[in-house]
Amino acid sequence: MVHLGPKKPQARKGSMADVPKELMQQIENFEKIFTVPTETLQAVTKHFISELEKGLSKKGGNIPMIPGWVMDFPTGKESGDFLAIDLGGTNLRVVLVKLGGDRTFDTTQSKYRLPDAMRTTQNPDELWEFIADSLKAFIDEQFPQGISEPIPLGFTFSFPASQNKINEGILQRWTKGFDIPNIENHDVVPMLQKQITKRNIPIEVVALINDTTGTLVASYYTDPETKMGVIFGTGVNGAYYDVCSDIEKLQGKLSDDIPPSAPMAINCEYGSFDNEHVVLPRTKYDITIDEESPRPGQQTFEKMSSGYYLGEILRLALMDMQKQGFIFKNQDLSKFDKPFVMDTSYPARIEEDPFENLEDTDDLFQNEFGINTTVQERKLIRRLSELIGARAARLSVCGIAAICQKRGYKTGHIAADGSVYNRYPGFKEKAANALKDIYGWTQTSLDDYPIKIVPAEDGSGAGAAVIAALAQKRIAEGKSVGIIGA
Ligand code: BGC
């Protein structure tokens, strides 16, 4: 999600007094289906914990719980120059990271807009060529005299990718609307390395990293109170440190140099929570989103709560109202009747509209979709946006509560990043308060909550670099960074 509007004064909630009865009934119905009461959050959290456990078992479950082969806590003393690239959101990011060795770091970065068509290109080479070309452009700019020593690179690949070792990532399935053939079930590291080598750039991909693991480690590097790294962005996910002896599916696969008490970063991939549809309160719009997605049946939790989908949920609900004759009467909907034409910046901008009669929303529908709205219709649109945003915020913290309860954390910091967390109006407060509801905390200020969601350090830059540094150190010490024989 990009292009969120500038910050505006606190929006005033308009009165619903002038909304006709038939529209008011629709609003009340939306309130019923999109509101998530505390008891539901608690039931979701309880089921979440058992699903996390299943993911760690030999038999496995819906949640992949992928060991990320980061088996050390950063000390803050890691140092050196590293490159990092980040693929998985709206942009490709290339970063040069200088780790200071004193819990500090410097980054220099460039962002390359990922062409929309690249998400679904039929030619997988195009993706790797695009990344390697962007990397080359960055290197040429940063190192005009060329590179003398090879530079290690951490590749943040924000998709469910199985790892038998640190520099491997076998893509289980695409998420977030990506759908490129011949990459699923393959290791993406050699695909990228091949294109890098072809361009004669002296760079070695030493680690493959999930964005959540990067966030966890980057934040731990500066703040040892960090318990999890989470992303509320185009997708949703979280990572935390477990203990090797508690990861049943690794039994018999670890070499002797790894003690049972060794930590292991786990990329949960909990966007796939409740693919069996046991506990999440899905609406008919969630069902449509799923059925029309490139991967139906996958990422149930993510499809209800992440930035890739919030605008589309709003659009589907509005199309439904229009079809039933409640709104947009006699309007030309040709520009609006297109899947994903409204990204999550739309509900965000609508929620931020500061005017009593929702003038910004009026402009938005007129300018972008050629639709004239009445003020009553705009009140429905605004209320719906609030409900969809609040539902996302409330549901998305169930993953945090589940991990903290599973690990017995009573206090700590949850390092959060992502476009929804950083830019969706009111998200931070709603998420923090949902966590408070789950736990029944009595403190009144967010700053006093025992488990605090805090803005993360740069996971896919600094985090990738710290992980690359930790991996290199282990290798230099002759310690393993993968399962036996990998
Ligand atoms: C991916 C995760 C990622 C999350 C946030 C999900 O769609 O499967 O790997 O961490 O998005 O970017």
C-alpha cells in the first residue's frame, strides 16, 4: 500500500441523524458483521495457540512455523558492511548497511517500484532480472570505482519459504497477489544468484530472510526487550525466538554442535491461520475475496486483515449495496466495478476525511471513479471503512497474544512494521487496545501496557545485515546453519 494522503486533523465523526432508515439498517448490519467482540478475540487467540503448536509438530498444520536458522541473539556488537534486498511489498528495496558494532547502524538505500505486471508475469526470469538489474544500478551508484572485496548480501524474501539452511528458500506458495509460474517449490536463492553472477557483480547471497525475522533481529539488535517482529502491511505475519528442544519437527535433524537450549528464530507465516475456517468471523465479502484470489483456501487470516485486501473488502461491500439498490443510484460504475481498483489507501483517506459532510470522500469518488455520492452515502462509506480498519487491527493482534501466551511472556516489546501499522489512521491505538481487551489489562495509557507494540527498526535493511553477520560468524566458527547434511 502506498500513496497514503498527508496527515490531516483528527476526523470528526459525523452525525447519522440524517441517514434514511433503510441505509441506517444496512449500517447496523455492517456493524454486526464486522465488529469483533473481546470474547471472539479471546477464542481466536486460544485456537491460534493450538495451531502454532501444530505447526511445530512433526505432523504439521496450517501454520508453517518455518525455522529461520538464526540461532543466536544479536549481541549488538555485530559489525561490517552488508547489502540487503527486500522483495515482498510494493517496492523492491536495495540497502547498503554499515553495522556499527555498538547497537547502531547506518543505511543508504534506493527503492525501485515493482511494476504491477511483475506480480503476475508469466516469465519468472523477468523477476530475477529486474532484481539483479536494480542491484547493479545501486552498486554502480554507490561504488563508482567498483568493488574490491565481495560483499555479503541478505535477501529478504517476504513469502512462505521453507529453509533447510540459512541461504535457502523453497517457496511454498505465493501470497499478496503474486502469481509467477515455476518458482513455487523451488529454491529462490540460486535463481537470484545466477542473475547476479551473470552481471559480474561480486556479491554472494549468504542468507535468506523473512521480513518478520529481519524485524525481530533488527529490533533485538537495538532493544533486547524485543519478543517478536511483526508486519502489518501488504501481508501480515510474525516471528519470534523459540527453543530448539521445543520444535518437535526438528528432532533428529540438528547436528551435535546445536544444544537443545539453543534459540531458533521462527517465521510463523500465520497469515495462513484458520484456513480450515473454524474460528474467524468471515463475512460474505471475505469469502468472495478468497474465491477470486489466485490461491483460494490460503491465507485466510491475512485476507481479513492485511493491507492488500482492506480496500477490496470495502469495494465489495459497496458494490453489494449498489446491486441491492441502496446506493450509487443511476451512476456509471464502469471505473469502480473492477477488482482491486481501490487499494488500502482509499479507506485510509476516507477515515481521515476531516469534514462533517465528508468532502474529501466526495472528491475521491468523483475524481477517481466518476461517481457522485450523497452525503448519506458517504456516511455509510466512512462507517464501513472504520469497521473494516478496526476489524483488521483487532484481529491482527491475536497472533501477538498467541505467541506471548505460548512462550509465557508477560512483558516485552513487539516490534512492528508495515504500511498499515505506520500509515493507516488509528491502527496503532486500535491494535494496542485490542491486546488490552484480550488480556483484560486495567492500565489506561498505551505506554503502560505490559506488552507494548513499538515501531520496529529497519528489518529488511539492518535486520538482514545482522542475520548475514550472525550466519558468517557461525560458519567461520564451524557451526551449522541448517539441518544435518544440508
Ligand atoms: C507472507 C509473509 C510475510 C508477510 C508480510 C505474507 O503474505 O507470506 O512471508 O512476512 O506477508 O510481508
